[in-house]
Amino acid sequence: MTDDPEYDTDFRKNPEEYEVGRGCEGVFKIQPYKDELLPLWSYADEDGAEESADALLEAFYDYLDEDDFVGADMARKYLRMGYTRAMRYAKYPGGKKYKDGEEREPEEWADSEKRRAAVVFEKAWKEARQNEEYRRMREEHRNEKD
């Protein structure tokens, strides 16, 4: 845990404290979801990505069934992060986007196995973010924050 009081919050008990944020923000800090979802996340290869994406998508639907928007949003973020991390390795040897402080030119495909993993996560991420129940809950959460 960080010294930031925001991350001392149990967001399952206090969902009103949760802000959707940008990108993958909060995936390593928002509890108890980090502890539930991080062990499911892997993008090492296509088989691992399949297993991981399936587990994270199952968690996403479980959270929706429990009317737990924060959990569903965090599961969606882990799916997105699987895609973005795998793509970084797919485009840049060793996943290193910068060399000597300069951004490297992406390669097509520096790591074809990571590219296949990225495709797996992309499909699951799109399914989650386009889910109508999720979208309704997200809008409702945003309206409650206003």
C-alpha cells in the first residue's frame, strides 16, 4: 500500500470513492480487486493469455452479476493492460520502447508470440467494454460522482 489515503480505501465497501480514471490507472492499487485480479493476469504467451483473458472475463461477468461496477471496471482494465503490455513486447524487442532516452521505432513484429497474446486480450477487452450492462453501470457510476 502507498501512503496515499485514497489507496487505504476498501473500494468494495466504498464504491463511491472510486474514479474510473484513464487507461489502466489503479490496477496495482485499488483493493481488494488488485489482490483478486492480479494473480489471474499473464501475457507471457498465447496459451497463457487465453487462460488469463478467460479468467479475467469470467471475473468481469461475476462482478456484473454481483452489481459490483468497480470490480467489473477493474477486470476490464486488466484485460486492457494485457493487450497493451503484450503489444509493447510485440512491437519492441524486450518490451523496451525507449533506448538511451529516445523512443525506438516499433517493429512489426518483434515478438510474434506476444502479438498473438495481444490479439487474445484485445478480443476479451472489446467484449467487456462493449457490454451493455457494464456501460449502463459505468454511466450510473459517473452520474453518482457528479
